[in-house]
Amino acid sequence: MKKAGRIIHYTKYRVFVVEAEEKILPENKLVDSKGRIVGEVIDIIGPIKKPYLVVKPLIDKPEKLVGAELYYVRRRRRGR
């Protein structure tokens, strides 16, 4: 697992904003430190050098995870 970043906000639109360590492609699943799936990346926003991820939560009571570190497993892009 590779560190994705830290959840900095849970918005009124019911998505997380994650301060990312690096650019992570949409549709990647993010997990917590115990390996449980927490959410799915739906968008990348902000500057290229310091991106933010918009993540759709896939858990109950997502507001409790604000401040938590998230991780991901690097997926390869599908070839043609």
C-alpha cells in the first residue's frame, strides 16, 4: 500500500477532500490503515504540484474519519 494523503474536510456535498501525496487517478479505491475500503477517488483538483482528491465515501458515518491517513494500491492503466 502506498500513502494517498490525509482527509482534511468532509463537505456538505457528502464527499471528502484529501490533501494528496501525489496524483491518483479517478476510480482508485482508498483504504484506511487497517485495509478497509473507505472511498473512491472521483476527481482531482488544485495545483499540479500539490493536488487534492475529491473522494466519494463508501462507509457509514464518514465525518468521523476527518484527519485520517488514507492509502491505495497502485493500479496499472489498461493497455489498448
